[in-house]
Amino acid sequence: MTLAAVAAFYICLYGLHDPLAATYGLFAVVAMAGLSRIPGTGRQRAVVITQLLPVGWLLVTAGTLLAVRTWTAAVGILVIGFLLAYSTVAGPRLAGAAAGLQLLYILPCFPPYAPQTLGERLGGMTLGVLLLVLAESLLLPDPPTTSYRDLSADAAMTAARCATELTRPPWTLSIGADTAARSAGEALRPSAVPESERPAGPGLRERALAHTGMAARVLLARLQEVPGPGPQGPHSQTLALLHEVAASAQRTTAALRTGRPAGPGQLEEALAVYLRLRTVAMKRETPETIDIVMHRQAMLIEAAYAGVTLAVAADLALGRRPGSAETRDGSFWYARQGAARLWGHRLWAHLSPRSVYFQNAIRIGLALAAARTVAGLDSLPHGFWAMLAVLTLIRTTAAQTVSIVARALVGTLLGALAAAAMLVFVSGNTAAYAVALPVITLAAFWIGPTRGVGWAQGLFTLVVSIVFAQLAPATWQLAEFRFLNVLIGSSIGLIFGLLAWPRGAQKELRRDVAALLRAIGSTITSTTSVLTQGAAERRSSLPSLRRALTLAESSFAQYQGEPQQPGTAVVDWHAALMAGHHALRGALRLLAGGPPADIRSPASAWQIELDTDGDVLAKRYELVGGLLDGAPQSPSRSHPPVPGEAAHGRPQGLPASPLYYDAEAWLKALSVDLDRVAATAAAMGPSSEYRR
């Protein structure tokens, strides 16, 4: 950063004798490297910066033309500031560059209004960006990171080994295989993946790659849950299906390693055959072994479906468009959508006051517009520093903003005093400024990010003082203007931080996860109603679950970047998100064929049991959601039963279809997910009912 910024400044100022281009060259590097936080290696950052260069040209042009009036500049930053801040929904890389792109508009939107200098501004900015790209690409290369595709391939290979082990005596996973499966699944957890490698974008391939990782985690978890067979050992068709699961996982591993899609395999056909033979095999079982055998088969079918999903998602991520039969699962809704529609879906999904992305965009847009208005009305010298202070100091929570502003003002004051002393004693010695600039710039880019915002503001005050002292004769008042602008910008940022959603994602996350848990409960109730009563119209709960899951995931993403408040209970939020995915995926699969054809009236004992288990689990989800929301709970003396607890005392009379066993397996998995959340959620609510 230092080499690129100083080189751009010196080339333009002392080589081309163009102070304006020198200013834009240096601040382009500050914007795209110092202010931006683009994740990844140097070469990955260089690619992102190069792709954003045309956006920078548009922003500099817009800022130059809208500087004609204070109100046009303020309206411009209100709109552009909102759009750039809202663009963070597109993933971590664009989110990291958003603040730097804001600066590229802020810098030219102040007087003098000089559209005739647009060429010099664009030329200086382009030179700075290109030098930064070269520096990021060639100097001090970062160590390579493991890509998400490779992590997914590792997980798929581990799943293949686990499935193969299940085909051999004693027909269960060994301790080593179980440990390997857990490790491979945890490696795909978002918090364990480097930010630059997370497939968080709205495009088809990013969505499909994220789907691949999730399917791999589900496959590993389901293989771990497959119980041992009955006394007679596994059926031959069960072993055949396990071999197909292993073969499919191996093909997916090879595809992810080489980058060439594997194409449709045999697993889906083998699963269809198994489902047909399963009904016949069930009739041959004795009442003593039916529960053991059917439960094992239900868990195996869950694993096989996950294997099919893994193969299809991996091919989508690698560029192959599977046929409609392969993507009939509702979870592949994005497979037939164009890029524009996928982007529109992501942007529209968060266009709500409940979305933290929308909240942040409103907060930043209003604060920047207010700062530009104040700077224009008061004719502040170097007024863009006030907007830069808003951009760098405002945070997602009021408490964090107050803490940051206090340290920033102290650092700026000390830096301004040091800069004033330097300007007095050096007194126009341009050579001394030219020698000092690389040293002070290196200190600002190196010490500032590692020692905190106070050091960063103080050292950057020295940098801009040295820069502007070389552009034009300067007195100690330059340091005074710097502190005054930072004070005004900090005050504006503090006001909007207090007024606009001051608690950040922490409150929203509790509310969004509570809504997610309630949506899961509603999905459980509607799904079991379809399976036991044929109430197909109740499938409308799935869109609500999808939206609740989207909002909860965005809140969780922001929450991870906010400091924890003292005394805040730690909840396993990620377990709640995984429960949402399990509920959505399981409901889509169970409802894929519509209501079962063998629904009995009056209801059989199995229909009653499944309906009761669904209602019980749904109420437990609603209860934990109420605990997160802080809603008062009515006391209860009895502990809610776990779905399927009465399995060993089931009444005689088998259902005509094994679908009921599949539904019970789904409910049990959701019950395990809920227990992980409830273990800590109870501490957040006023009631201890769940713990009792």
C-alpha cells in the first residue's frame, strides 16, 4: 500500500507536475487498500480491485458533476451511499470494498466545481489503482488458502469412506471414521472457512457451491446416525444402496478436484429401486424387528438423498446444468434462474427494515448526506475529511460507535498537535516533507490497523498534513482543520449511530432466530398435517421459512463482526440456522409426492402418533422462540416428550407406507437440533420451563 500510494503521488506531482492527479492517485490507494477490507490473498484482492475499476470511474465522474451544488452533492451521496452500503448483500468481497468505493465519490463531490478537470482526476485514480494491483499481485505474496471446493471434496471423500465402512461388519462406523466425519463437517462450518473462500455471492455457481458444502455436511451427519442392523444383519439391497452412496461421493470428489462435472450417476436410480423394494421387505419383518430395520432404512434414505443433492449441487457449481428431473427438489429453485434474477432475488429479499443490510445502508447513507450538507453550508475547508470520519468511525451498534469515536478523537487531537508542530518547524521545506511521507505512510498503514483506531487516526492526520503541505503552502491551521472536520464527522456519525438501530445485529439476531424457530414449528405442523390428513394447502408455510432463514443468516453474519456485550448469554446461533435448513430440506422431500395415497379415515394409530409428535416438537420450537424473544411463558409441570419416544410401545398395525418412518426420522433430527439451541436459549428468557 505504501509503495503504491507514494509512487502514484510522486509520479504525478514531481514527474507530471499535476497536483490534482497526485491527490487522486494517492487517495485511490487509500480507498481501495487502506479503507477497504477485501478478503483473500494479494492476487485475489488484485482481481477484485481490477473488476471494480470501471465502478470507480463512474463514482469519480458522478462526484465531479454533482459537486455543482451542495444539495445535489448531498442527494448524490444519500443515494450512492445507500446503494454502495446495500451492495454488501452480494458477499464479503464487495462488502469489503464498499467503504473504499464510497471514498471515490466523496473526494470529488466538494468544491471547486471543475468538470474540466475530470480527465486529470480519472487519470490519477487509474494510475493509483493500477499500481496497487501490481503491488498486490507481485509483492510479498500471501500463503495460499484451501478453497471451499477443496474442502467440499475432502468432505465428500470422507463420506465415501464412511459409507464403505458401513457395508462391512460390524456395520457401524468406527471411532476413527466417526471422528474424521465430524472433522470434515466442521471444516465446512462458515466460521472455519476463510472469508475470501466463503461462497456467499448471489450467483448460480456461488449458491451451488454453498449448497454442495451443506449437502456434504448433511451426508456426513446422516451416515454417522445410521444405526446398526437387526439380528439378521443388513439386507442385500441396503448394502447395494450404501455402495452407490460411496460411489457417488467418490465421483463428486473427483469432479470437485478436477473441475469437470461428473454428470448424472446411478445413485438416484438405486434410491428409487430401494424405495420400491423397501415396501416389500417391510412386510417380511417380524413385529420385534420392524422398528429397528425401518429406522435404519429411514436414516439410510436420508443419507442417500443427501448424496444425490451433493452430486447435483457439485455439478451446478462446476457449470453443468442438470436436467429438470435432477433438480425437481425444491431446494434447487435457483438452478433455472438467470444471473439478473438471482441478483434481484438477493437484493429484494433484504429490502426490509428487518434486514441488517438495509439498516446499515440507511444509517450510512443518511449520516454521509448530513455530513456533506453541514460541510457545504459551513464551507468547511477540506470538508471531505468530515465525511471520511463518518465512513470510518460509524459502527453497527451505538456502544461500539461511542467507544470508537472517543479513541479516534483522542488520536486525532494528538496527531493534529504533532502535525501542527511539524508544519511550524519545517515551514515549507518540501524536500523534508517528501522524505518523511513514505516513513509516515508506512507507519499509518502498518501500526494503525494493529494498534487501534486512535493510532490510525493520529498517524493518518500526519499523512494528510504532509501530503497537502506538498500540494500547496500550509500553516499549522491545516492540522486544526483536520481535527475540526473529524470532530464534526464523529458527532454526526455518533448521532445517527444512536438514532438508527443502535443495538445493531444483536437484537435483530434474537428476533430473527426466534421468528425462524417459530417458522420451523409451523413447517413441522403443516408437513405432518399433509402426511396424516392430506391438508396439502398448508404447504404455504415453506416460503415463510425461507424468508425467516434468509433474515436470520444475514443477522448472524453481521453479529459475528460485532463485539459481545458484557453479560450476554452465548447461544448456539449456528445450530438454529442448521435447524432451519434441515426443516426446509426435509419438508421439501417429504412433501415432494403430495399427500400419501393411503391416508386412512378414521385415522390409524400411526397417523395419530405422527401428528402428535409433530405438534409436540412444533410447540417446543415455539417455546424456545419465545425464550429468545423474552416473551412470558405459561408454566408447565411436564417435560415435552421427544418425538418417537413411544416407539417401543407402538400399537399393532403397520402403516401402508414407510413414509411415516421417514417423517419420524426427520422429527428426531430436528429435535436434536433444537436441544443444541435450547441448552443456552433458556438462559436468555425469563422462564425456566424448558429446563424443567
